[in-house]
Amino acid sequence: MIFDDIHWSEEMEAAWKEIKQHRSVTLTIDLFFIGLVFFRKEQKVKQHFSVRF
């Protein structure tokens, strides 16, 4: 899934944090303007990445 404006406001920051903590989420990539969320059943350990450019 793709989420837009994840750092737009305090509410969006809180929503992004909650999304990352969801039990089904296994991988997130924070590209500042958008956030990518993956639900990979074969991945056993959660990973969170931030790419700032």
C-alpha cells in the first residue's frame, strides 16, 4: 500500500506510526512524502526503512 503525505501533520505522523505497528505489516519504507507498506507473509521480522533525499 502507498500512503501519501505521511509527515504532513502531527495527526499523519501518528497515523504512520500506528500503521507501522500493525501486526500484519512486515516492511515499511518512509520516502518522506510517501510511505510504502508491505504485507509479506514469508518475512518473519519487521523492518522499517527511512530514505531521505
